Amino acid sequence: MKKNSLYYFYIIALLYIIGAVFDGVAVYNHSKGYTKDKSGYVEILNFEDRLLNVDEWMFTGSGWDSKESTSTEKLKGAEAHYATAITSSYYFIAGSTAFILMVLFIYWGGNNVFRSVGLSVITIALACLAIGIITPMLEIGAFSTNLTIPLKFSLPFIGEVDIPDKIFKGRMYYYYQSKSVVDLVYVLLESKNYVVAVSIFGFSVLVPFTKLTLSILLLLSSSFRNNILVIKIVGRIGKWSMADVFVIATFLSYLSFSNMNSGIDTEANTLMGLYFFLAYCILSIASSQFIELALKKQKDIKLNHTFSW
């Protein structure tokens, strides 16, 4: 009986969603905490603040000592936030794996095995997509380490005067940004780049959510399963999500930034949001396969039922 009813699946799915919400909120909050502390770290080491600081010019080390201790504290706070976000991600992975295994254990060998597993994969994909689009995906920064400024100049009748070079200890940041998909859309709207903003929102948010929602209805509702148009839409809409293009574009921005002027050090790191979005891409593809298997299974059941009469 349990293998032919989705009653148990609904209970397990509800428990999973509650756990996923807690883990997702933790990942988001700590990822944002990381970004906030990292931005504070960069702000302390901002090039304008350091180059215009009289103490750092006049008294070597006096301006840097206070900045070093404060910035180090901020950086440690950022690293602690990111470590906690990673731990919460592991909890999310463990919960998702347990969700799939429990569904397989209950429905293995039954008529609803592909439907229940497909619904499980789609549920996890929705959670990954939600976390992926609101959590920072990439951080990029440009900085100099131990910036050295030559102080040689010439005077009439005296010649060249050689003063020891001025060295600004530690890092000096020129640029830092960290954005999620939602942040990027918001920034583009503020700058009136409406076409790009709407395109990114449509291809990376609206279309994926539409596809997953239709996939759920397809597996739950017999009227949807018998609608050829809905089946075709679900099968083809994934091509318009441009998920692969989005991921490639993100890495291209990483590579292009890493090849900047060799006189400036650069950093470009992928953050938690990208991995959740990538997980959504993989799970979305997997869900399509389970939908096909579920539809084939339902068709075979109908044929067997017809011939049995």
C-alpha cells in the first residue's frame, strides 16, 4: 500500500523542507556575514585611506600597526563566518542525501518509485536554486602588498637627492566586490541597465522556478501528465534557462580578472552561492530523466491494466 501512495513522501518532504530552510538560512546569513566582514577588512585597507594618511607617510609603521590589528580581526571574523557556512552546507547535503535514501527505501519496487524520487530531486533542486540566487557567488578584489613608492628627485646645483623609498606595509586594496544573482539584478536596475537585469532575472530565476514548478505538477497531477503541451514545455524550457552559459560566464569573469595588470595583485574566489546554483543545474537535468521514467512507468501501468481486462 505504501508503495502506491505518496502519503509517506509528503511527510518526509515536509520534514526535509523544514530542515532545508534552517540550513539554507544559516548558509545565507553566514555567507552575508563573511561578505560584510570581508568588506570591512577591505575598507580598513582602502588605498585612499592609506595613501592620504599623514601618519603612515611621516611615521613608518605608526599608521599600519593599528590597521593591521583591526583588519586581522575583521578577516578572522570573515573566515569564521565562511567556515560556519560550509558546515551548514554539509548539513544540507547530509539532509538531502537522507531524504533521497528514505524515499528509495520506502518506494523501491513500487509503481511510484520514479515519481517519488523525481519529486525528491526537484524539491532539493528548488532549495539549491533558492539558496544559490540569494547567496554571494563570486568575490573579486585588486590590491598591492607592501606597496613601494620611490622618493628620488633632483634639485638645481645639488643633483639627485636619494630619500629611502616609502613602503606601505601589508595589503592596500583598490577594489573589492562580492555579489549574488539577486544583488547583481538590483545593481543593474539601479544603474538603469533594464535589458540586462531582466535577462539575468528571467534566465537565472524565473525560467528555472517555472520549470521546476511545472515538473512538480507534472508528477503530481494526472491531468498534467496527460497534457502533451505541458510535457513538451517541461522538456524544452530547460534549454532557455542558460544555466551552463551563466556558470561559464562566472568563471570567465574570474579568469579575466586574474589576468589584470601584473603590477597589481588580484584575487577572485568562487563563493557558496555558485556551488548551490551548480547543484541546481545538475539536479534539474537529473529530474528530467526521472520525469521521463515516471511517465513511461505510468504508461506501462495503464497498458497492463487495459490488457488485464
